[in-house]
Amino acid sequence: MDSPTSAGDSSTARIVARSSMMESIRACGLSGLAGVRIDKEDLRRRLLMPEYLRLAMLDSIRKKEVDGGDQHFRLHGSDDVPCPESPMVVFINPRSGGRYGPVLKERLQQLISEEQVFDLHDVKPHEFVRYGLACLEKWANNGDLCAKETRQNIRVVVAGGDGTVGWVLGCLGELHQKGREPVPPVSVIPLGTGNDLSRSFGWVRYAFKSYIFMLSTVFVSCFVDSCSKCSLQGGSFPFAWKSAIKRTLHRATTGPIFRLDSWHVVLQMPGGEVVDPPHSLKATEECSLDQTLEIDGDVPDKVNYYEGVFYNYFSIGMDAQVAYGFHHLRNEKPYLAQGPITNKIIYSGYSCTQGWFLTPCMSDPSLRGLKNILRMHVRRVNCSEWEQIPIPKSVRAIVALNLHNYGSGRNPWGNLKPEYLERRGFVEAHADDGLLEIFGLKQGWHASFVMVELISAKHIAQAASIRLELRGGEWEDAFMQMDGEPWKQPMNKEYSTFVEIKRVPFQSLMISGE
């Protein structure tokens, strides 16, 4: 039996250990786990749509008909049905990040409902816009008060990486184009590798709380072992991500709304096709380049057009090549990519194999600077004239950045001093300022120092519009990416490929997680 003294010491030790644990939680960015408890049933009441609305939307989506859910309205009136305070739908990409979408999907269905949580393999965001929301709009116009309030107040959560978020935002943009407002604001549960878009609006801190506990048992064990000195052991920790998901949904209903610029990309190429283009890039026949900037040289008889939208960045060069290789490696061997930390390790190792660090090998065309294949024009803010911008000889990747975050939270543009901004003719960068920050990355060593924020990237320009012209020569392919979705762009020796970037007239709405 313990003596009174030893029992007191033990009690004191437990108090100290608990205090140490809480401090460790806060130090690790998990202070929200110790916050006010969110009642599950109260949260569900605020998010859950009436059953007849849920079923009507789902039937309309499945049948791909606006009238597909009419029978549910005929069977049930809305007069005696309470409308949810913050109706919400969730899109989950099960392939994003470590592919933990199915686990998250089950939890979200428990917190909301099965009909309001969509797997992107089964329900595409444009189907939700064209049929699900249109169903609500139809019956709101027919006098259904609950359908009207739900359509007015609905919010969207996207569980996925930056590419998935961009996909959903792009589909919601159809509402602007067709005058079907209001457009639902979007919040994020980040499941990607970089999560720069969600990071810019404060959602990654929630992801850390939920994500590390959603990972495989092996990773949880490794995390607990690594934190053993921080007194983070305890059987309750593998379940803490469930509380974090509740907290994320709560924040998605209460967070302030900010505006985000989006950027329209038109790609004109001579004949041929883009093989395996990303979701954000679609073939089209109606696009054309700005005629105020004439094209030098001949135009081929057959021209193909692609178009898309990005929200964070567009890049061309070695960084896109590394992303392309990693993307295909992850798809071919998904067992290698089991979470954001593992992804980053593999990504870093893969980049070392692509020649970015092998600067002596300049005889290989794939290792030369972009100056050999690229010509760039920009249109500055409040200016109608195009201006040619020289490509620095040493640059091997060029990035047009809309947000502060790139490469998993880095700020390569940097926090520039007012005197430097004035000297270069720049302005302070914001996500809704109608400008892109264009910077260059040189060899891998330069990019590495930029990524650890020891130095800024090579500042090239700020622009309201960009025109890129590429011609192959010895190059057969170029690599491009938009918001983390890379592709291989075929090149031609005789005719140029053009990429034109302009701001979309309307802005997207993002919910802040801060």
C-alpha cells in the first residue's frame, strides 16, 4: 500500500503530467481538442436537410433530371418542416492524399446524412449543380419555403486536395455564368499533399487535428512513439479525429466568407491532343486568344483548344515535371502514398531523380532553362498593352501564383518591403487583387532554399493577364500544372503552342477556418 506521502506525490505527478500533456497539445497545434465540446445532435440539427429535400436532390442527380425528385415534393409539404440553419453538402475524393476518404465518408454520414455526403466517384460536382441545386431552385420558385431557405443558405465542404477543391469551385462557377445566385461558399477538409489553397484560408490546422488520427495504425503508433517524451500517450488519441471533424463542420457553418480570384486558361496547340489532361483542363472548340496581341509566324491548319480554371497557381517547367512523375507513381503504386507526410518524403526523393539538381548536364535538352522554348508577354493592371518579359536564362520553372502558399505552405514570393515593391513597380499581393505574382525557380538547390524560405524566388513580374508561347525545337514535351494537377504537353518544332491566362470576371467564395 502506498504511503500518504507517495500517494500525494503520485497525485501531484498526475496533475503535472496532465498539465504537460495539455501544453504539448497546444504546442503541436492541437489546442482545439481541449476547447468547448460541440454537441453532435445540435450540430446535426443545424446541418441536416429535411428528408424529402435530401431524397429529391439525390433522385434528381441520379436520374440527371431536374424533375427527377418531384414525387417527394408532391408527397410532403414544407409548411410544418423546420428548415436547417446551415444546410450543408460534402464532396469527398477518396483518392486524395492517403486515400482515407472512405473512413471520413462514414464519419460524415453519421454526423449529417448519407444523402448529403457525395463520393466524387459516384456524384460529380457539375451534376450536383445542374440537377441537385436546380431541383431546389425549381421548387423554391413553386413556393416551397424550405426549399427556398435551403437553397439560399446551403454551404459546401470539400474533402480532398487542391485539385479537388478547384474542381468543385469551377463547377459552382456555372451558377455565376447562368445568373443562378447565390453561389454556395466552400470550406475544406484537406486530404491532399500540399493543401496550399486550403492552407491559405486556415483549414490545414483543422486537418492536422483530424488527419494524423485518421492515418493507419502504423503511423499513429509511430506518432505516439515519437511524441512519448511529450506525454502524448493515451488510449483516447486514436479517436480524437472524430471530434476534430465535428469542429471542422461547426467552423464551416460559422466562419467568415472571403473572396478568391480565379483564372481562366486557354491553351491553343497545333493538332494532336493532350494525353490524360487533368480535371481542370477540358477540350473545347469555342475559345480564342486575345487578338490585340498578334501571333508571329504561321498558324497550322488544324488547331485544338483546351480551357480550364485555376485558383492557386499555374506553372511550367521542372516543378511540373516532378509533380507529373510523382502523380503517376502514386497512381501506379498507391501503397507507397499513405498520407501527407509519406507523400512529401516520396515527392522529395523523386525530385532528386529528375535532373533538377544535376546542373552540369546542360547538354541534355530536358535539363536546359525555359528561355530556349518560352516567350512571355504580360498585361499589367489598368493597362491595355501587352509587354514582353524576358525569361531569365537560369530559370527552369516559372510559376504564376495567386495565393501566398505554394509547395505545402511556402511563400516563395516573400513578404516584400514597401521600398522594394515601389522600386519594382509591384503592389502587396492578395488573393482577390486581380493580379498574379510571376516568379522563377532555378536549379534544384535554388528551389530548395526557396522552399525552406531562406531566400525568395526570382521575382519576374506581376500581371493581370499572361501569354506564354512555346515552341519545341529539340524538346518533344513540356510539363505544366494547375493547382497541383500536372500534365505532359506535346511540343511542335514548326508551330507554337500558346497558353493565355486571364482573370475570371466573378470571384469564388471561401469560408475561413481561422
